[in-house]
Amino acid sequence: MIGQLDSRNPEGYDNDIANAWTNHKFAMKLVNPNNKRKFDVIVVGSGLAGSSAAATLGELGYNVKLFTFHDSPRRAHSIAAQGGINGAKNYQNDGDSVHRLFYDTVKGGDFRSRESNVHRLAEVSVNIIDQATAQGVPFARDYGGLLANRSFGGAQVSRTFYARGQTGQQLLLGAYSALMRQVAAGTVEMFTRMEMLDLVVHDEAARGIVCRDLMSGEISAHSAHAVVLATGGYGNVYYLSTNAMMCNVTAAWRAHRKGAMFANPCYTQIHPTCIPSSDEFQSKLTLMSESLRNDGRIWVPDAFDESRAAGDIPEDQRDYYLERKYPAFGNLVPRDVASRNAKTVVDAGKGVGPLKNGVYLDFSDAISRDGKETIAAKYGNLFDMYANITGEDPYSTPMRIYPATHYTMGGLWVDYELMSNVPGLFVLGEANFSDHGANRLGASALMQGLADGYFVIPYTIGNYLADKLGQKPMDTRDAVFEQSMTAVDDQTKKWLSTQGTKSVDYYHRELGKLVWDYCGMERDKNGLEKALSEIPALRDEFHKNVRVLGSASTLNQSLEKAGRVADFFELAELKARDALEREESAGGHFRSEHQTEEGEAKRDDENFSHVAAWEWNGEGTAQTRHREELSFNYVKPSQRSYK
Ligand SMILES: Cc1cc2nc3c(=O)[nH]c(=O)nc-3n(C[C@H](O)[C@H](O)[C@H](O)COP(=O)(O)OP(=O)(O)OC[C@H]3O[C@@H](n4cnc5c(N)ncnc54)[C@H](O)[C@@H]3O)c2cc1C
């Protein structure tokens, strides 16, 4: 195993968590301003995490090389984020504080995250809002001009800052402006349309990456003193998800194959408010933001197989099941709880819509109370999107929603400084496993990505680089880079020479069905064992029978996808193993064998209060499961209750 599975928690955090990050920052080594330009840093990924990191490191004076497979950083998946970003500003005076955001996030994650990381996240959340506002991000404001807030699931305070339903896009434009300023200043060099296909590790440290130019097919090597991965999540392993179609696990997985541990792959978030799929061949699902649960009421008809239109069903024949079961949080219970409850009522035969695969999200009360204009001002673009996709008018008919894969809490293992177990390899944003435990609360992914990029990595990378002054990055003509380039080239050619009969998409869809059926919203031992025999069989067939047309020297999207789907196959198997080994239910990981009498997730703190971090042992060999034990000094583990 390379490096160590040492969380490097800040000294004294168990006695004084409120000052742990401040003390840690003071204790870390610094690189003086004139020396920063002597260090090269590679950043892969230009979403919120990568753009904010590259802009900030450039501003500090490091030589940054930024890689993305998009034609512009503005196309990163972060642009899709709708509902908002949390910040413990307490502008509402409703009882919020850094400690409450910390508490809600640890509890929301079902006590499977690291307290030290989460506290730092809550602390810097307030700085993110200031930073974005200073950049000109047009957050919504209240009548007095202060920034407005709305509520998100798992919290009883309003702490979510938003820009209508386009918060991710506006934040990304802010980060992008900061980034382009550095490109113009010459501190950041941008490489677009370049896909990272390997991490180069030498003498037990990350030395660089190997990429393929998506336009010309050219394979090139790039070296640096440190590599920062900010390549997003792996939700598209399910094929159908709310993620952008290009999202994939390849960069993280290739780093895993080079020694970086992969943590908690079984933790996936299924978001409760997505538009239900309308046929077999759909390739993407659409999210309806969680913010809609502020004003929308979720219900199903009391009767099984109800055929009347929603408006014809009288009040006393409706079941507002979340309000009934969880009076304290009502429609704002966390995502895992809302999703599982939707599955329960649909499985019971109370689903609505042509395929009976949804529940209603109804705005009629809110519209009567606040008026159509007020609702349109808050959610107008989301309502338009829904109407365009379904052909139904959500102002007059309730929306239909159903859970879908949305976010991945698992990812590459990192320590408190966001460094993986491979020295010099840092991992930010959704690509790491760090802050959300077994369930992420809404509006906290944007917060984490920007915390990592703007406020954590600028300090921690210096701590790693400080004693490397005078060392040069490796020469990319070195054999270790050459070998990696050859391996990438061989694999690319292999896809084109297989000449099978079925498309990459066919195999991706079949894999997605297996993962959804056996390792989706609910898992059990039998299903997971089935997955572990069926996934490898389908993978073997994929390798023998996939057909990739075209050439390697021009833009070829099925060639790109073949490599990504191959990695999804390996990840899917690990995910099922991880889920099988975790004999408890926690957050988004619901094992039907482990539930309370009321059907809630039942943790086993005695045996599973740990992070599972998997070590790659080479092709065809089982991976080793390591444990990072978790301790809770501030938020004592309890059965989560939202009643
Ligand atoms: C529909 C939707 C709505 C959401 N709404 C919210 C919300 O309201 N609030 C919230 O907090 N969260 C929300 N989320 C979650 C949030 O958007 C994401 O978790 C977050 O934006 C991820 O940011 P990131 O920078 O880590 O990754 P991404 O934005 O996914 O960026 C990844 C980057 O890596 C690059 N990349 C990946 N692999 C490679 C490779 N091999 N080589 C080169 N480049 C590579 C890509 O080009 C891209 O630039 C939402 C998610 C979805 C799907």
C-alpha cells in the first residue's frame, strides 16, 4: 500500500474543534510568495472545485496547468446545480450558527463522516458567500437588500443562498471569471478537450498525468510537483441519473488503479424530486430542485391504482405521507428519507402518472397563499423546464416526481488536508469522499466544492510543497511516463480492434439496470451477491463484444465512452462488494435486512462506525478493505429522527 490511511486530524480537535482549523493553519508550513512560482501544480477538472482551486492557486503565484475534457470550464457539470448553497450566516436570525450547520451535516450524513472536516466546512461556508458576492454572483436578495435564504432538507433553519434555480451556473461564472483573470495573468495555463487517462506515480508520489486530446487523439504526458483531481462524481454508473452525460469515474478510477484508495463506493444519493422516466430508452433524468419542497406538498392518492386526475381527488382521499410521518420536518426531511418513502408508496401501488411511477409535488396551496407571481419569481425556470419536458403545466397540475441517482458521497479517500494516500495527489469536490458521510444534505455539494477549492487546498498544498523547494518535476521523457503513455495508447487501439456487435451504450444501459436493481435505493444480501456474479459476466462480454466505430485520430465519442464504461464496470463491482460488506443501513445505503420497526435505516455503530477504504491489488485480484475508524466527540450518534 502506498502512503498511509492516516486522517491527520488536526491536533487537539477533540477538545477544541472550533479552533482546530485555525490552529492547524498556523502549524502548517508556508511557501514564501517568491518561491511559489517555482512549483508546478496540475489541476484536473474545471467545475466549481477545480476552477476555484486553479484560480486561487494561480492568484497565490503557483504555476497551474488546468485540464478539462470540455471545450470551456463553463460546461462543467456544476453548471447544472439549481437550488442553492448553504452558508451559516444566520441572516434570518432563526438560530443558525457554524455549530448548527456542523451538527446538521454530521447528523444528516448519518454519523459516517469525519467531524474535523465537517466543522471546517461549516466554518468556511460563511467565507464562500462573501467571496462569491464580491465576484458579483447575483444571489437573490430580500426587500431590504440583504441576501435572501430558503430552506433545504435536514435543517430547521433557512441557510440556503440561491440565484433562482441557477445557483451552480452563477457560482461557476464567478469562479470562471476568477480563473480567466489568472489565465490572462499567465499563472494558469488551460488545456481544454483533454481527457486525463492515467496518473503517473513514481517513488510513492504523484508525478503527473497522461492525457488524450479528444480532437486529435494525441496522447501526451504532463508532470508537476503535485496533482489535484477535481473530476466530479460517479453517479452515471447507474446509466440513468441526473448527472450530465459526460460525468464519469475515469480520472478517479485510474488514480485508484495506481494506488489511491477508493472510499465508501456504496454511498450514493438518490434524490427524491426528479421527473419520472417515461420510457425504456431514455438516456438521462432531470432533477427538479429540492428547493421546491419549501412550497410544494408531496402526496399520493389513498386508493390503489387511482385513475382520477389529481384535481379530482378530494383532500380527504390524499395521503401527504411525509407530513403525516414526520410532522417536525414534513416535506423537508433529508433526501434519503424522502426517497425511500416515495419508493414505499409507489411499490405499494399508489404511484401516479401514465407509468404509475411517481408521486405528486403540489403547489396549489402555495399559489393560493402567495400568488402565482411569487411562486414564479422563486421557481420560474424550474416550472418552465418541467413544462417543456412533460407537456404539463405545474401551475395548474401537480408535478410528478420520483427519486433518481444524483450524487455520490463515496470517492477517493483523502485526509484532513485533502491529500489521498498517494503523496502529492489531492482530491477535491465530489470526487473525494470527505464531508457528507452516508448522505449529503441539499445545498452542501456546492459549499464543499468551493470550500475545498477556495479555502482549503491553498493552505494544505503549501504544507506538502514547502520542503520540496529545489526539486524539479520529473522529466516526461522518463520511462515511467513513457510506459503510461504506451498503456493508454494500447488500450485506445484495443477498443477499435474489438469489432464486436453491440454498442458501448448498450452495455452501459445493461450495467446501469443491474446496479439500480441490486445496489440502488434498497439493497439486500441476495441481490448484492447476484450483482457480484452478473456484473463480471457482463463485463467479460463487453470486452469481447463491444463495437466502437471510427478512428482514434478524430473526435470519437464512442471511443471516449468505451474507456469510461470499462471503468464503470470495475467500480460497479466494488460498489456491490462494499454494500455487501457494510452490514448496516446508513443514509443512502439502505440494507433491507437492517431497518427499525418503522422502516428507518438502522446503523450498527459498534461494527461499522468507520470509513471503508479499498486498495487496488491488480487486475483480477480482490481489493483489500481498510478501515478508518470514526469518532464522535461533539455530535453523539443517535437514531436520526425527523419526526
Ligand atoms: C441536476 C443537479 C442539480 C444540483 N443542484 C445542486 C444544488 O442546488 N446545490 C448543491 O450544493 N449541489 C447540487 N448538485 C450537486 C453539485 O452540482 C455537484 O456535486 C458539484 O457541482 C460537483 O462539482 P465538482 O467541481 O466536484 O465536479 P464537476 O462540476 O462535475 O466538474 C468535474 C470536472 O472534471 C472534468 N473531468 C472529469 N473527468 C475528467 C478527465 N478524465 N479528464 C479531464 N477532465 C475531467 C470535467 O470536464 C469537469 O470540468 C446538483 C447536482 C445535479 C446533478
